[in-house]
Amino acid sequence: MKVSRYNLIYPIFNSINFIVYNSLSGALAEIEPSTMDILESSDKISITMFEKNSDLLEKLTIGGFIIDEKINELSVVKQRFLEKRNDLSVLNLTISPTLDCNFDCFYCYQERDNNLMSLNIQDSITKLILDRRDVKKINVCWYGGEPLLSFNIIKYISNNIIDICHDKNIKYSSSMISNGYLLDEEKVDILKDFNLKNIQITIDGPPETHNKRRKLKECHKETFWKILENIKFLINQNISVTIRINVDNSNVSNIEKFIDILVKQKINKVSVYLGQLKPYSSRVDRLENFFLNQEEMAYWDLKLQQLLADKGITSDRDIHFPSQKSHYCAADLKNSFVIDHNGNLYKCWAELGDLSKCIGNIIDLLGKKANSSIELRNLKKWEAWTPFEDYKQCSMCKILPICMGGCAFSGMNIHKNIPECIKFKFNLKETLNRKINYRSILSPSNSSALEVKK
């Protein structure tokens, strides 16, 4: 037997014990110094080390902290990545019915277009699904611009997809990225019928901050309180809400004021996370001095974790806790597409509307027409991206299974083909301690490895 290469051991704050976390299995445990000594003393593990505590050996093995010496864990990570990338049973579609938006956010990286998706393109999405005979599950994310500006298109496409899924016994779920301003009772009732599981809505801080950054396009009317009321209604309708706070160095210090408002409004069952503004396109190059780097984002994420825990804001899933990944996001997968209102196909949300990043068009794809040289180059660039062979630092990294090379778009385009490290490189120790201190998951008297379910 041997010690896993993906064990990370940290001291527990204000304790003589230690945390051990395995990034490949996801197991988290509290251990005594004697157990820590065993895990750090040697790669080789002998059963004789546990003659007086066979139960401890069993739990360490179950948690993946100790493994069979024949297992090549890096090969396991690679296999997961390749299997998921090439899995054709799941189809992920991000659909943007329009690039138009009712907001005028100063940091928006998209070029605006007020045209709507034609009926031909809408029907082509249905044909694309029918053309993929191996699909057993479909995930649709409605995106924009602002998708609610084209709600009739959402209804039409959703009804078509749901009919196909019903006929072919395909699992279906949907989500939406929205500014939340146009939501109302009628729309929410319809979205519930479309099996909408989650809506991500952006609020950039307390009213005095948010209203300066996220204004209505034509009249610059304040938007904060209407969006917050819509979030309250969604939660009351049992629709999961994720609040994204887009942060830069001009507003990040106002997080606590916003969290206090959530508490006062009794919005305590919601996911909240920080969105990192990045130079996704040349439209935002002027904001370079405002952007936060990964280490700064990790610092402020810890601040947010602390605030949410202290003030009792929880959700069904802990989005701040590291989770195992076979890939960083859907853009890494072969059977995943972003579709704009003209039927142009992309791999990543950040590319939407930028024809220089396009990988083809849905009409051409259905007609089996060959990609142009530029489209083929773009597609091959995505297919060639992995965090393994070309990047030795990633292959040797202990947090690879929760990172998988980070955001591929950022790595390829912003960092010039160098993977982008995720926040956990800078705050994992503190995040794991927070998990113990605020959730009371581990018993302090238990000296063995206790697997934690996230």
C-alpha cells in the first residue's frame, strides 16, 4: 500500500490535530498527530503500522488517503477527463436567443445585437438534438445578452426539447443566466414547467454600488430593489438562486453591506459567490487596472465564506468547498455547444458573438458542411487543450483533481496558453478549516479518518 499523492495535510486552527483532505476522492478528515506522522513519513505503508488500530487503516483506505500501490492516480485523473470529454450521452447547450440587453453595464465584454433568433435557427436546435442519437441527458442554459428579452423563443424551444425528451426518455434540466429585472410571476410559473433548476442573477453590491454599475440601458433607472424582490419570489417558488457579485478593486470591499441586506430581507437560503471580471475581449481592456488577480480573489472569497457562515446564509450546496472535477467546465466537452441567435457555434460563453472564435454554424453542422479553416482551427485548439502532457506543473500539482487546469478560455487567451490556477491554490487550508469550524461535521474526539459528504 502507499500514501495517495493527492493528500493535503494542514493544521487545524486552535487544535493539536490536523486536517487531511484528498483532492481525488473528496474525503475530508480530522486526524491526530500520530496519524499525520504516518501519512507524511513515507510513501510506502505497512499494515504493521496499524496493528493496534485496524479500524483507522480501514477508514483511511475508504477515504482514499491510502491506496493500493499498483494504482497510478494521475492515470485515473486522465481517464476521468477523457471519458467525460468524449461522453456523447450528455448534450450541453448554452442558448442565447439574443445578444441584446436591457442593461448598460460598464464592464460588459459583449458586442450588442438587438436581433432575435430566427424560427429557422430555433428549429435547427431541435434537429441538432434529434441528430444526436446517443443522448440520454440534455442540459440547457439560457444565456444572452438578456435571455428574458426573448421569452417567447425560450418557450418555443423549451417545448420542442421537452417533447423530444418525453418521446425518447431523455432526462432534461435547464438553468438561466439573467440580470433578473424582467422576471415576474407569469414567467416564473412557465419556467417551473420547463424544469428550470437554477437562475444565476448578478447583484454587484449594496444599492449605492449596484445601481451605478448595473443600470437600465435607456433611462438608467435604479434596478437593485426590484431584482432583490424577484429573487425573494423565486426562492419562495422553490427555484434555486445563485447570486453572482461581479467584483473588481472598486467594489469588492462593499460585500459585507450587501450580505447584511440579504440578512435583513430574510434571504438566507441562497448561494452567493464572487464573479471575477477579466479581459474577455478588447471592449474591457480599458479596465485592466480594476481587475483582481487569482490570489486577490482567493482572499476575498475567504472573506465572503466567513460572512455567509457568521450571518447564517446557507444553500443546498456549498459552492465554496472544493469539489472533484473530471473537467473544469462544459466548454471542455465534445458534446457541448454555445449557440448564438444566428446559429453560430462556440465552445465558451466568453466567446459568444465573437466570430473570430466561432467553431461553425448549426445549419452547416446539420448539413454536414465542412468547417472553414478558421473554425476548424478554433475547434482543434479546444480539443487539444488538457492540463496534462504540455503542463508538467499541473500534472505534479496536488489539487489537479479539483482544478483540471482551471478556466481553459483564460489559459488559452488571457494567459497565452498557460493554465490558470484556481482560488484553492491560495486559500484551501483556510477553506477546509472553515468547513470544520462552521459546519461541525467532524467530531474532535475522533482520531481516525472520517469521510465527509459535501
